[in-house]
Amino acid sequence: MNHERETVSLGAFEFESGESIPELEIAYEAYGEFDGDNAILVCHALTGSAHVAGHRHQEGTAGQARAWWDDIVGPGKAIDTNEYFVVCANVPGSCYGTTGPASENPETGEPYGTDFPPVTVTDWTNAQRALLDELGIPHLHAVVGGSVGGMNVLEWAKQHPDHVERIAPIATASRVDSQCLALDAIARRAITTDAAWQHGDYYGDGDGPTEGLALARQIGHIMYLSKASMEKKFGRRSAGRDATRTFPTDPAAGFFPYRDVESYLDYNAEKFVDRFDANSYLYLTRAMDNYDLSAGFESDADALAAYDGEALVMSFTGDWHFTVGQSESLAESLRSSDVPTAHHVVESDHGHDAFLVEPENVGPPLADFLEVGVGGKAISDTLDDETDTDLEFAPVHSSLISD
């Protein structure tokens, strides 16, 4: 697989907030060969990087050695790099090579910290469009992404409707609901109330707000798992004899078992704080929570009215972060704008993480969609023959296709 990893300077960049920085660098990875009309942009999720495919360690990814979607992107896989030229770019505000709060401000020689401008999903899209211009790619065969990366996909259809033939927003929605807004707010508060956060100016002074970031990540992990998957994976079991508590606790805790689910959350939190920046977590969650597809328009359908390509919306029954109902609402908005749309519903207990850990369910419909559009066999095979495709809402265990 032909693979390149680069960082490109886009020069001065103005954010949606109206603030600017003197230089925006974008880290990206590209796979395959570009033939003029086979480019696919993959948009990563909240704490992902440009390292979408390939197992080898990547310098600059702060420990994210394994690619986050290697089961989907690569030779002979759903996004086949023998057929497509695939680009994945790290978004502004992150800490995986693209300019963000931890980057050096060339005007001061110090990290930006919280002086970095607020970032939005629109900013991500504009930066990706500028990157593709630098790479000589005017038009995309498809834009694909999951979670907040799916919002990034929707923004492409909204902002650049003539530049994309097909969109595949996966495990996402037009906006975050109030329950998830509340949990994200608590996660951010865990960071900002950690004394080591120091109002965002912690660089070069110890480890920063590791305990606050760890708590934020633990809240995130709970959001990404379903109730059924947590019960199946952990139940009420105690952790193994060798497991030790890694975070401060109350004296009475020694009388009670250290449970498997606690050990899992502690372990993943410890790994996360070694590879991610706390300020970036604040910035990126705010970008996600702020996103509203209908912003500037009367409705989601109006926001998508100029898009004349095709769409595959994919959702998972165990996902309570972005639900099947939210995906169906998105699909209805696309249909209302006369966009040929398939809503493919996967029955899964994995929760929100299903789009990452179930390649056998994600890959076939995605591959068919990229090749032939909404009429793909792997999509239509899941359709209940008794389902009326003109219904305004699809049963949650079927896929809905509209021409």
C-alpha cells in the first residue's frame, strides 16, 4: 500500500470565531494512488489522528501506534486503497501533529494554551478543503467518518455540496442531545477544576491536569459503551488479585472489592493521559457540542438542500450517544432534500464504539455504497421486505432506502 505521512503549512488561518493564527499546520496521511476522481476523505473521531490505516508505530502520534480504522481502510478492505486515494487529516485543535493549544505560537515562542482560538467543525472542514487544494484534489468521490467525524462529513455536504459525490456519516447526528451535552460539561469541569490545569498554562510545568483528564476520559468511555455490553464485559466481578487501585480513594474502599469495571476505566484513563493533551480535549469536545447542522438555515433539510450526491447513514442499536432515532431523523432530512439515501441499521450491543470494533458489520455496506451507491447489495440485503420505504420512520431493526 502506497503510504505517505506529511505535515503541510496552510499559512495564516482565520477561524469561524473571527480570530486568526499566523500559521496552521495540518498533519495528514494518504494511501493509494490518485487518478483524478477516486479521492476519499476519512474524518476521524474526537481523539483520533490522521493515522487511519497501518499498524506500524507513527512518530508524533504520542503513543497511538495502531491505526484507528485499519480493519476498514487498506488493500482489499472496505475503503480499498487499491481503488481509492484515501486522505485523513488531523483536525485543528488536536494534538496529533496539526496546530492546536499545545503547539508553539510563533509570535511568542510559547505554547498557545488557552490563547488558541475556539475551533468548530466548520473550521475543520475549511482546513481540510484548504489541504486538498494544496494536494491538487478539487473533487471527492466520498467523505466518510464516524461520531464527530460524521458531523465533519455532514459539514462537507453543507459547505461544499458540489465537491462531494457520496457521504457516509456513521454513528453520528445533526447535533448532540442534552444528556450528552451534560456529560461532556462534567468531563470538561473535571479538567478545569484540577489544580494542575493552571488555567490552561501547564505546559513545561509537571504533568498537567492528569487526574482531571483521566476522569474526563472515563466519562467518555462510559458514553461509548452500552449498558448491555458493560454488563457482559464486566458484570459485578472483582478485578484480579494483581489489580491495584491507581487513583486516590477513601479509607473505607479497602473493605470493598475493586471491581473489574473500575480497573478497566482506570487502565484506559492512564493510557489516555500519556497520549493526549487536556486543552485539546476541552477544545474538541466544545467543537462537537456546538455543532448544529441547521445553523444558518431553517432546518437540517434546508442546510442540505444544495447537496446533490448520495448518502449512506449508518447507526447501531446499542448506541445511546448517537441513537438510531437521531440517524433516522438525519436520513429523513436528506430524503426531504431529494438526496438518494440509505439508512443502514446494525443490530449491536457494543454501543457507540461499534463503528470502530465491528468491521464485519460496517465494511460490507460501506464498500458497496462507495462502489455503486445506495443500491449496494450489502445495504439492500438488510431491508425487511415488508418495510414500506415511503414511511417517515423506519423500524429500528431494518434499513431504509430511498431513491
